[in-house]
Amino acid sequence: MSIKETDKKYVAGTYNRFPVEIVSGKGSVVVDNEGKEYIDLGSGIAVTSFGVADDEWQKAVTEQISKVQHMSNLYYTEPCAKLAEKLCNKTGMSKVFFSNSGAEANECAIKIARKYAAEKKGADYSTIITLVNSFHGRTLTTLAATGQEHYHELFQPLTPGFVHVNAGDIEEFKKVAIESKAAGILMECVQGEGGVIPLDGEYVKAVAAFCKENDIVLMFDEVQTGNGRSGYMYAYMAYGVEPDVVSTAKGLAGGLPLGATLLSDKVKDVLGFGDHGSTFGGNPVSCAAANSIIDRIDDTLLADVKAKSEYIFDTFTGLEGVESVSGMGLMIGIKTVKPAGEIVKECMANGVLCLTAKDKVRLLPALNIPMETLQKACEIIKKAIEA
Ligand SMILES: *Cc1c(COP(=O)(O)O)cnc(C)c1O
């Protein structure tokens, strides 16, 4: 059997895979089993922050793997402690809880908001507000948080205590927050799976101010937008607000599983001994990988991300066959006249891997994609759009 046949027979059919088997790569170029090269503008869905088989990342991972691959959270390990310190220094947050995925990072955030509100205001203050069209993960609780009905239908009953409000409507948010006795609000600064849609700046500021006045836990899901992807270390920084909790994962460890929930001074001690845990969370190899990523997200890199973002916006905005371009940093959605799926297919045939989000072509290139490589890929996308 070919790999494709074996996979189809034995791997659960939850993914509609493209007919391509990737076997190797370097940076922003990946190679399939027939030796064909592709420019990768998906980065494993915003995961391989510095591309595939990046030298510094590989060195950090192999060095740690040759020392100790796992020790359980009953012992101290250096990569975990150092990473937590770095994340706090780069954000002004006070503590970090490590897990393995975005959904788990959000679960931790939700547990914190619930416990904080229960202790501060009473157990009836348990509602978590999220936005319509959001995406927060696939566990039953993060599905409940996800504001898209079609993900919910087959899996009732979901975790209770979630309500969804429309992004941009501050009066609705205030009303629901009071009436539902909200513990917290969780939102993506740029809705990723929802179609690469950035939130309005005034709205985010107004939500943050209301949360502060009413002691509602303000949480940002930076699973996709985080770790330099937006052109900022975290996307909330572009909005000039101070969150209580930030969850992240995807690009954090550049291709190994790692989730992190960053806690502000206000909530840093909400979870105490025995309140939460994770067997693999803070794994030394994942944390060593993450250290090699976080160390390189500096002002120079972020300026470069912004410049490449501008290049992509300039290339596609107003182009015939393009209805709109949205997003932030190297997280971009292009709404095309032709169905997005067709464009992705045509790009793949011509050596470029891109994604879709709702009805848009979605681009999530590596943060360090060379400009010439990006230009080459954009030419191929342009041809697919115009054809
Ligand atoms: C991908 C994603 C998640 C889920 O992350 P997993 O690692 O798949 O659990 C949650 N929130 C957002 C915004 C995401 O993009």
C-alpha cells in the first residue's frame, strides 16, 4: 500500500488531506515524496515559526534530547524555568502555566477565570463570554467557547456557561457581561479560523476598560496570533491593552507541542497546588525548542514581519479577482472572486502551499521567509487568482 492508502485505511478520517506527502524541507521550502519542491506559506498552520528544519531550532532540540527528554513536573528543569522567565520578561506578565496545545492553554485560562470570579464574587459568577465566529479549540469546553454553531451540533451537551457576543458591539457586551454574571471574556485579536479578521481597536479598548471597572478577567487567545506572528510579540500589544491572561501555543515551540497560559500579577496565584496539571506540559525538549524561537523574536524580526506583511497587502489589494485583503503581520486572508479552494489547488500544482479560512485564501508564512521566496510565491498566487 502507498502511504496515502495506509493513512486512509488506518488514520481516523477527521482531515481532508491534500494529495501530497511531505518528506523533508529546509526553511520555507518543503519537498514531497516525488522530489517536488513547494514554497510553504502555511507553516503547519502557524507552527513552524522559522520554517522547517531550522538550524538553531534543530540544535536546541537535539542538544536537549541528548540530555534528558522528559522528567515530569515533580522536578525542576532548566528549559522550562528559563522559558517562563523569558515569556514574562517579554510581556510584563508574572507567571506561566505550560501545557501541550492551544485548547489546553485555553482550558487553563477558563479555569483561572472561573476560580478567580468564584472566590472574588461568588460561585454564580461563572459565565465565560466569547465572540461569535471565534475559534478556541476542539475539547468539549473549548468547543463550547468557540462561537460557531456548526462545530457544536454533533457533540451535545457541551460544557455549560458560555455565551457568544458579536465583535464590535460594545453595548451588547456590557449588557451580557452584567446579566450573565460574567467571570471573564476570551477573544482572539485576529479571528484566525473565522476568516483572518482583526478586531476593531476601539472595541478592544472599550472591552478592556469595562473588564477593569467590573473586575472581569480579560483573556486573549493568542494561540495563532502569538509569538511574533502578528508583527508584535503578542497581538494584544498592538491594541494597547493589558490582559489578565494570555493563552498561546502553535508557533511557540516552532514545531513541537507546547501550550502556555500567561498570567498577570492579578491572577498569578489563582491556581494553587493541585488545582491544575499536565504530564507533558513544560516538557524540556519542547521548552528548549521554544527558547530558541522566543530568543529570536526581537524588534528587528518584528519590523521584518511588518514589512513582509505590507508587501503582501500591497501585492493583492485592488488586484483583479481580489475582493479584500485582511489580517495582521504574517497572518493574512485574501477574499477572492474565484473559490479559495480552487486557488489553493492551483497554487499547489505550481509549487506553493497555502491554506483557506472560511471563504478566503489564508497565508501564514514562516516569520523569516526570505523576501525573494515570498515574492516568488506571491507571483504564483497572483497567476492563480487572475487565471
Ligand atoms: C489552533 C487554535 C486553537 C487550538 O489549538 P490546538 O493546539 O489545536 O488545540 C485555539 N485557538 C486558536 C485561536 C487557534 O488558532
